[in-house]
Amino acid sequence: MGKKIVIVGGVAGGATTATKLRRLDEKAEIVLFERGEFISFANCGLPYHISGVIEDRKKLLLQTVEGMNARYNLDIRNFSEVTAINREEKTVSIKHVQTGEEYNESYDVLVLSPGAKPIVPPIEGLKSANVFTLRNIPDMDRIKAYLEDNKPKNAVVIGGGFIGLEMAENLVHAGVNVTLVEKLPQVMGPVDPEMAAIVEDELRKNGVELILGDGITDVQENGTKVVLESGKVLDAELIILSIGVRPENKLAADAGLDLGERGGIKVNEYLQTSDESIYGMGDAIEVTDYINGQPTMIPLAWPANRQAHIVGHHINGRKIAYPGTLGTSIVKVFELTAATTGNSEKLLRRLGIPYEVVHIHPLSHAGYYPGAEQISLKVIFDRETGKIFGAQAVGKDGVDKRIDVIATAIKGGLNVYDLQELELAYAPPFSSAKDPVNMAGYVASNIVDGTIETVQHYEVDDLIKEGMFMIDVRTEKEHAQGKIEGTKNIPLDELRSRLDELPQDETILITCQVGLRGYLASRILQQNGFKVKNLTGGYKTYFIFKNKLQ
């Protein structure tokens, strides 16, 4: 027999590791322990079965114990909880959750893929029968059964991250009135506030009551009353807890393995823990942020699958380093798609890393072809080098491929100049001759070149209060329909003939609808001796931001 490899936990990390190991070594003895019944399931699809969008439950079950054992010659033991790691003996202690049987199992190599568990605050009322978290198939079954048996009219979803957003949408689809409570001042924490505001508007348009900047303090009357920090009390026939997750680290901690500040299992570039015969992966480990190099926790499916590949190879003698996690992610919220990759503006600001930002609002494909939808795209980059730090996009169509292209560009070491050079597929139903990614590259490159200076939406009001002169180069009709207070309206096509209305001795701020006409105006004024700054993203981005504040 070859090496004996014991894997703790199934799904993306553990099950993928097991199959990779078998493909690399037909003689290895591979034992996989899973505490629950299901060893491989589509956990990202769980909310959609609850609403009936995914009708067939079986489609979520990717592999069965019998099927994987037969195809890959594995020893899979479900309903088996690993309760301890005995590092000196190189054994793990097992307890069968149904029979109570306990025994030890030896290993040459141990792989930890226990995942992360939902955070549940220490509130007695959260033990009520109508309170649920969503992590696995049994959780999904319980929520779906509760909906069918009790037919709740209203629900409170606590937490506005990815699971909270998906559950809010799917509960609405199931005919439930939903209130979503988020302690932060925005939903979807990985993106910046002005981008999250577009998602928040979509939630409200679809009947979700949104309570931001307010947290839960108590649950009373058998789970039917949710008390918030503000003192507000919400009626709740159903409560979904989606506050976040924390790594399942008890096994590692008890075994004396090194943990990070947030409890993630510390690993090296080959995913080895502080014990080189023990590997860690997935939601349980601390990773390196691909952009800023800091330790972080990013519980997503792609990293777990990639880490499984790396671990399988390293156990078999091939060294592939894990370079860190970029955090590319996406969520559907009713008719909108919101996606992000790399670092956000607020994260870079907190870390003290200098950056520059552009906002653009192009159409998803050629405007003359039916069905074009506006995309709000934000790119964050280094003003000196053009290095791309991150990007965010929200819209009804074409969001996913733009973020995927930029994520690929980041991994390929491309900068904002290179975004101009990307030759992307174009036909009117799919894109424009200048794709939104190209457009972002052009706008960002202008800043790096020094061709244009910009201001951000959150800076405008203070600058106007300080007395800076600002012009709006949209049409009179557009200006009348909504404007930044204190701006002077000079339509772009009239600008050259009205230069005498502008101050020569101070910097002029320029705005338009989305930034393009502002750029054209800035070029006219710069070449006529004026100092100017353009509002990136124009009035649209400013309006989204102001509307959120109100």
C-alpha cells in the first residue's frame, strides 16, 4: 500500500482533494470522514431550492458516498465526526454520530477541510424553533419544511452578506414579506458604499424592508419578536441568521496548531499547517490577500477547489505555491448582478495604501441593439504605476464577464494601460467596439498620465462649501431634472462660446451625467488655460451616494 491520507470534511475542499489524490496515486489509501450525511453537494445552490427556483433537490447532490467509493476507490465514512488529532501517535479520534461508536484511525498525512460555521450570537431567543442558519442540506430541508408547514407571512433576515441577500430574494419569491437587518451601514460588505447603494435600491424596489446600521440585541416571545439596538421591535414568523461565519478550528486549536488572529488555521504557501504532515484548506484557513499581502479570511468556493488541487499535488511531491486569494465574488439580487474582485476602496484606505478610483456607467452592449443595460463599473488602481487593486460592477447584464476579465488581468499582472489593449469579443448583441473594460482602462490611464484630475462623489459637497466653482455640462433639461446644488449649468456644446463666464484664477470642478462629457469639457478648458477637475462617475454616482445618505 502507498501513503495513508486521512481527510476531515467533504464538499469543495475535502471531496475534491480525495478525488485529486486518487487521480495522482492509484495505490494511496484515502479515508474521508464527514460529520454529516452528504459528502458533496452544491451549497451555493441551497437558497434557490428553498424558493423552488431549483425544483429538483437531487440536482444539488453532486456525489453520493456509494458513487464516489466506486469510482475513486475511496474509504468514505459519513456520520463520522473527528473529535481529536493525536499528533504524536499520528492518529485521529472518531465518533460515529448515530451509534456513538468511538475509535482511532492512523494517518501518514492529514488534511483538514472542516469549513466554517455560521455565527450565532449568545441570545437565548435564537434557540426558538423558527430560527435557522443555512450551511448544508439538512439546514435547507428544515427551512423549506418550515415554509411549507407554517406558511409564514413575514421573515427577518439578519445579515446583508451574500447568503443574507440570496435568502432575502428567495423568500420573496416564496411569497414571504422580508425585512433585512444589517449592522453595517451597507449590505454586501466587500464592495464600497456607493456600489452597495445600487443593490439596496433593488432590494427596496422588490419589497424588502431594509434596516441598515442596526444590529440585533434580543429575540423574544418564542422567536416572534426581534429587538434591535435602536429599540425597534420587528415581528418575525421566521428568522434567518446570516451574520457571517467563523472557521471550524477546534480540532486544530486542541491539537496545538497555529491559528491566525481571526481564528483561521495558519498555513504556508503549500497549505501545510505548523505540523508539516497536516494540511489545511477552504473556509477554515487563514489566507494571504493577493493584493495587499495581509492575512485574511475569504470563505469562497473557488479557493477551496484550487487549494485541494495544490494539496493533492504537494502530497505527491509536486510543489505548487498558493499565491493568495483575490476574493472574486458575485451575487444575484433580483434583476441585478453585483460582483467584485480584489481590494475595495475602503479596505485600501484603512490599510493606508494610496490609490485612485474611476467610475464609469457604460452600456452592456451596443446601445442601438435591443436590451442594452447600464453597468456601473468601478476600478481602483495605483496612480503612480497603474497597477490594478480591484474592481466592482453592478448591473442587469454583462457584469460577470467584465469582472472576470479584470480579475484575469490582475492575476496576469496587467495594469490600467493594458486594459486599453485587451482585444475582446465584439458584436452588437454582446458588447461595444470599446468594451466597458477598455473604457475603464482609457479613463484610468488618463489619470495616471496626468491628462486629467478627478474628484470623488463624497468630496463634492465639502468642496462647494469651501467656495469652489463647479459647472454642470449636461443639457438644461437634464440639469433641471436633478443637479448638484451650487453648480452652474453650461451645456457642453455651448462651453467654447461661454468661456468668459468662468473664473481664470481658481480650479473649476466639472460634472456631467456619467463622466464622459465632463472629460470632454475638461480637455476644452485645460487647453484654454483653465485648471479643472472632473467628477468621476458624474452626477449618477453622486446621486446614488447622496440618495443612500438620505
